[in-house]
Amino acid sequence: MKLKKALFFRFRIEYYMISRLWHKVLIVISVFLVFTFLYKLLEKPSIYHSTIGKITNNYLRVKTDKGSEIVESDTAFTQFQGNHEANWDAVYYRGIRDSMYSGTTKITQYRYAFYPFFPMIWKLSHANSHGIILLNYLFFGLFLLLLSSVFMKGTTSEIFFFVIALLLPTSISYRIPYTESLFALTFSLAIIGLLKQKYWLYFIAMLFFTMTRPAALMFCAAFSIINLLQFFRHKKILLFIKECLLTALPVIVGVFIVTLIQFYYSHSWTSYIEACGLWTKRPDLYKAVSDWSVEGFSMNAFAIFFFAVPVIVYAIIKCIKTLSSKTTPNSVSLFGGNEVYIKEYMFNISILFITIFSFFTLWASGYDINGFSRYTMATPFFYIILFQLPQKLETMPWAYKASAFIIGIAGILLFLMSTEYAGDILRFQYLGLYLLIPLGFMIIFQQYFSNRVKIILLILFLIPCSIWHAYLFNMYLGDTWIFT
């Protein structure tokens, strides 16, 4: 009798998990179809002029005697054709896809600042213009499926947070031919390798993760700091050395492989560093705040005050508590398969990565904040934090949450009011910010909402978020002011 009950209970759990999996798959497909449908509608002049054309202008890149210029224009969305898929950074990814790093032109020199794994996958997939957009979105959907199943498995808010992750205005980066989707997917596979105690899976996934974007080097620094903080507490030198070697080895190998590939074409071991120097930096903190687009600026403001600042404060407090703690922790290895330890480790490593990147951005670019939301909120580390927030916030008093939310709003308002670049904030270009704020409210206070209220809220946000994604996607296709 007990065996029958156990089997029945196990069957119900497996059925529940499979049911949720299919719900997520359907949601991923549905959100993409809504986005595509709205974009195709807004390609039609009659529909564009009778809808968002009434409240905002579009952008166009026009040819002039001096080259080209971006102007505002009352025109419908750019039609998605084959020659429009590679703009901005995607130009370099497509160049690497077609001819790796060969060539001697100025554009070829810029390619060395970009790592080759995404272009290699693009080439192996034989995806055309539409195909690479779809492939990137599928990578993103698979990443969210894996990560939400790891960090929110069985929780009542799993589907709610899964949908929000898809609808966030900053998720537009996963719909263009950039590296965000592959970067996130490979890291989620590395986490699964840790949980399954399959070091070979962790190694391969982290190797590809490293070969996708140079940001993996910064992540390696975060690894080292976390392991060092752990060492200060457990004082076991062999465990410290082992953890450092096992975590960093695939990153070191990945960087070496990329360097070797670039050396083959450039005959220089420093081609990546030389390419990075081609971009002008402006770390002058006496100059005004600026961005590449108002649309990106609105989302960057949210990323700074609602995400980066709280993360930095948390990181400082956590480090102080860790260093001042007199208790000796249990000697647990990241590769021991301890699920609780791995999840907490990933949360802390994500916090540290965002902190390191925020200070690095201030040092390298000053008040040029272009791309800040992409490099913080369009990363696997943001979603690791997001999917663990319900558990972290559950025991926090309501008054603390409300105070933090009000402080975030106040910070954004003061920032916008004191920044000349902000201009008129009551315009369509700030829709990304005005969507992120209520979504942030829903994330923080979700435990007080009933399931019916959550469903209604998600339905209400589906269309405006999809319109914003379509609007930004149109800016990308039109090769106008970039938001990343």
C-alpha cells in the first residue's frame, strides 16, 4: 500500500513538472508570435499612423553629403529584409562568421574585440537573417526554461516570474544577432553540470561561455574573490586551491583558445587589447551624463537605481558580514553537488559580478552609460538573482520593501531632473522605464497578489511590452540610435 502511494505521489510530481514545462514552452512561443505579429502590423503605414504614430516619431538613417545622418521621421517600421539583420555589433559578428579575422581593413581590426563562438554557431546553423533572430530567441527561451527549473522548481510563483523574464523591456537584446542568448544558455548548462556533478559538462559549457564574450574574464575575477572570502573563513589552503583551479580552468583554456585563433590571423598576442583601444573612452567624471539613445537611457536609469545600486549595497554588507563572522563554515565544495550551496554560491557570484561590472563601467566610461542595462539586466546573472528573489524577499517586512521601492523611484526622479540629457521625460521614448517600474513593483510585492491578479497583470503588460520590443527592434533594423 505504501509503495502504491509513493508511486502515485511520484507520478503526480512528474506530471506536474511536465505540465509546467509545456506551459513554459507555449508561453515562449506565444510571446514571440505576439511580438512578430505586432511588428508586421506596424510595418503597414496605415496601422502605424493610426496607432503609435500618433504619439511618437520613428527614426531613419538618411544619406547626406557628409555621409549619413539619423533623423526623426513620421514613417512606418522598417521592413525586415535580408540586408537589415546585421547592424552595429552584428556587423562584426557576421564578418567573423563569413571570414573569421582575416583581412587588413579597419573594420577587420575591430573584429578582434569580439569573441568567435557565437559567429561560429551562426555559421554552423546556416541560419539566414530571419533564422538567426529566431535561433537567438530560442536560445533565450531554453535558457529561461533551464534556469527557472533550477532556481524556482515547484514554487507557486514560477510561471509568474518566467513570464516577467520574457516581457522585461531589457530582454530585447535576446531578439537581435548579439551574443546575449548564447552567453546565457552556456552558463545555465554550466550550472546544471554543477548540480548533476558532471564536471565535464561544467567544463565544456564554461569553455563555450568564455569563448562567447570577453565578460567571462570579469566573471573569473568574481570566482576568485568568492573563493578567497570562503578561504578567510575555513582556512583550508588545499580546498581553496582546488576550488580556484576547477572553477577557473575552463575560463583560462577558453581565453587561450580565443587568443590562439586571433593570433593565427593577426600574428599578435595582444590583438584583442589593441582592438579594444580603437573605441574612444570618456572616463571624465566632470563631464555630463550621456547615452547613445533616449530609449536606452530610460532603461539604463532603471538598471542603475533599481538593480545596480541595491546589488552593490548588498555586496558590501555581505562581504563585511563574511569577513567579520567568527563562525567556521562547513567545508563544502562547489563541485560536491550540494544544491542549496550551489544556488547560494551562484546568487553571490551574480551579485559580485554586477558589482564589479558597475565599478568597471564607471572607471572605463565615466558617465557615458550606454549599454548599462544590457550588460547588467540582459545577463544570466540578473536572472539568477531574479529567480531567487521570491525566497530572499519572502521574510522581509513589507515596510522595508516599500521603503526600498520609494527610494528607487526617488533616485530615478532626482537623476532625471538633474541630468540635461534626460530632456522631456513624458514621452514615448521613456516607455521602457515606465514599464520597468510597475514590473519591478510586481516582482517585489508578488507574494501579496492572488494568482488571478497575477494573471490579469501579465495579460495587461503583454501588449505594451511587445510593442516596446517591436519599437526597439525597428530601431535596430533601421540602423538608427542604438539602445545597447
